[in-house]
Amino acid sequence: MTRMTAAPSPHSPADRARPGLRERKKIKTREAIRSATYALIEEQGYDTTTIEQIADRAEVSPSTVFRYFPTKEDIVLTDEYGPLMLGELRARPAGEPWTDSLRHAMGKALEPSEEEPEVLRLRARLGVQVPAVRSRMFESMSETGRLLRRAIADRTGRDPESLEVRVHAMGLIGSILEVSMYWAENGFEDDLRELTGRALDVVEHGLPTENP
């Protein structure tokens, strides 16, 4: 079985100043907890994996696990798309068409090379199979939507609290969620970037009028 390990968090890009010793220890502990969780879930399933087992595998205390992650679902879903996508959007050229910026940012957010493909597939599969993970996924998407509204406001000059911006942001976030669910439900056979592009076509142009 392929050993699943957590990839470096997109919250800590390599081009940023090297963190101090204390911060490096926190990052190491965080990634150890994530890696232990992924490995245990692959070995014995989600429901039977406990915080105590995760702590033991990561060589930390259960209280340490809870200090880093309030719930088991948060361990699975940590370092999801929001901050990465927001950073990518803000790094795009100011004169670039908004839809082009979105395609780049959403493609990067769902880029398999950002972390081990096994981890992405595990997260997507659990989102389909485990109601608690799916529920937390919806909650995290709402948080990501708030981040995206700020990025849209920065680019367009619109009020991030306006109805139009809120609807646009959550439409985009919903498309990410549906891409992930569709990918898992269809056995991960399709290319994730291609699915993302198809989803953005629908967001941008609406549902095609012709039948497939």
C-alpha cells in the first residue's frame, strides 16, 4: 500500500521567509497528525479511526490533536482551497480578464501536484461516503466563499457584501465542491483540471442548450 503523507501546506509557500524554530515545530506536528490520520483511515476506515489512535500514531497527546484540529473532519479537510485560490487570484495581472484569472486560480486549487494524489482522492471519497465530512466540507466552503468575495471585491471594486458578489462567489465555490464530488463518484477517471474547466464553462456561460 502506498504510504500517504501530508504535503507541505499551501499556507506556507516555499518562497516565503523561513519560519522560526517554534513555527517549524508546529508545522511538523500538524503534518504528522494529518499523515497519521490519512494512513489510519486507509488501513481501517474513517468511522473506526479515533483521535486516540491518531495521537498515538503521530506520537502526540490527544489534547495536542484537538489543539491543532477541533474535529476529525477538520484533519481530513485542512488546507483546502480557499487561501491557495485567494493567493493565486491576487497574484494575477490586474489587466487579465476575470474569467482567465479564475480558471488559473481554480485550476491551481485543484491541482493534483499540489499534494499527493492519494490524499486528494481520499478527501473526495470521504466527502461522498461520510456525512460528517460532507457536512464540514459545506461549512468550509462557506468560509472559502467569504475569502473569495474579498478577492472579487479587490479586482472589481464592488462591495464584497453585495448580493451580486455573494452569489458569484458561492456559485464558484459550489462548482469546486461539485467537481470534487463528481470526480469521486465516477472513480477518479477524469482529469481534475478538465473537470474544473467544464465547471467554469457552466458558471460563465450557463447550461448548454443542446443535449450531449
